[in-house]
Amino acid sequence: MDSRASDTAVRAPLRGTATTGLKIVIVGGFGVGKTSLVGAVSEISPLSTEEIMTQAGVGVDDIGQVRDKRSTTVAFDFGRITLNAENILYLFGAPGQERFWFLWDQLFAGSLGAVVLVDTRRVADSWYAIDRLEHHGMPFVVAVNRFEGRGPSLEQVRDALSLDPEVPLLDCDARSRESCKLVLITLVRHLTRLAERTP
């Protein structure tokens, strides 16, 4: 098969009218579903820096709640969504392990806002993400990735994370395109409300 033909089948080319790139970052703890979210909603085959987990990570990465995890993001995930003829949305999924947190500040540069993905089995893993976003003054929404459909209520999650009442909080399934689209739409609406308040 012609490699160029297979390449175009995987990637949707940018429109010639595209003029503006908009950036959103997806953050959260290790194994929370960031790679899944980017992959579910991206219109292109996402760029992923997933690597096989090896013995070198034993004792470094806490896999207690994600024992079936076999690979992990070591730099970032990248996806794209065409919003209209001129505007393109770029999604960057940040690595979750503490040893890669130094990359986050670079990923935040130029971002409009962020999505914090939360696993209710490990709510405390989200504190660092929220702290960094607040430090940067970056607007964000919080999406609870319901792996098994159960767990604490949204209000219990809001209390556990000490979220400001104005920060949008919603359930999602990071494997579902429609669910992920709703998360991104919620963030865009939040950004729009904040922009309307700015004199």
C-alpha cells in the first residue's frame, strides 16, 4: 500500500483557511485517562508519547489503583479539533507522574485553559494540578472520569478538592467522544463567561 495513501487516511489535513490555533491542556494524576480523552475526541490520530512501563518505574510510580496499566505518557499527548474554517483547537495531554511535572509549566504556556481529570479512587492526585493552574491564573474545569460509574457525588468531589463554587465540575467518560466533547464545550463556555466579565 502507498504510504502516502495510508497517511492521509489517518490524518485530516488542515484547511487552507485556518488562521488561529487555540490550545487547551488536559492535566491530572497518573493513569486518570488523559491519553484516552485526547484520543477519544481528536479528529486526527493523536500523537502519543506512550512508553511501556518497565521495572525502572517500580517504587517510583504508584500503580496501586491502576494495576492493569502497561504504558504511560512520558512527554505529552497531542490531538486536534477543527472548530470552524479559521479556528483549530489543539489538545495537549500532560504526563501524570510526579517525575514529569516539570513539563507542565511549558505545556501551560499559551493555553486558554485546562481540563483537570479526576479519578475518584485517587482524588488527592488532582491537588497538584489544581494548585499549578491556580498559580498560573489559568481557568479550568474539573471532569470526574467515572471508570466504574460509581463513587462519591460531584458535591463530595468539590468539597474534597476545595473547589471554588464557580469552577465547573462534571462527570465524564474519557473513552467516549460525546462525553469528552461536552467537557471541552463546558470549558469553552466557562472561558467565555470569564471573558465577558473582564472590562
